Amino acid sequence: MLRAALIRAATTNLTFRRAYPPKAAAAGAGVKVDKSFVDEDAVKLATHVCINAYTQGEEPGPKILPDSEYPEWLFKLDLRAPRELEDLDPDKDGWAYWRALRKRQIEQNQRIQKLKTRFLHLQNSPSMKKQ
């Protein structure tokens, strides 16, 4: 009994504090190297596909070929933004409609789950109980 009282009295005035290691100074802090590079050579931009600015050598990238050298399907690609679910028809648009519908269902379920976890403490409160 006396031992427990002494332990309790000794531990009541303790304050616990986390000790983090000191932050190391970053090497070269304050000196930023500008890695952005915009090539302004009009001839090179008009004749080559400049896909990698970090290549070593004379050739900047593959040359742009005439349209006859590329496959026909490349020019028929639909590059428009995807349409909204309300603009799609399941009979005409097929898989695009069902994909958009499934995407909307998943987003709705994620919103519901977020609300459930956010207000979890309210689910068992007396005001939320059904009468």
C-alpha cells in the first residue's frame, strides 16, 4: 500500500515529451538548379519529335514522317473528352454508357463510405436511434 502510494506520487509530476532527432541541414539549401529547358530552334521543332530533352547526341529524336507513312487508324482516333452519363444512351453507346454508370456508382459508394467514417461517432448516439 505504501509502495503504491509512493509510486503514484512519483509519477504524477512526470511530463512525457517526444524527442525527435535534430533536422539535418540540406546540402546546398537555397540553391535551386533550373532543369526546365525549352528548345526554340524552329527547324528542329518542325522536323523532329522532341520527346526527350535529355538525350545525348546530335539527333534530338525521331524525324516526323509524312502522313502516308503512318497507319490509317491513327487519324481516326476519337480524341474528344468523354461524354457525361446523361448524354449517353445504353442502346447507341453500349460499353461507354455502362462504364460511365459503373464509375458513377463507385464514386457514390466512396462518398457514402467517407461519410460513414466521418460521422461514425454519431451512429450509436441516442438521437440517431429509430423510435
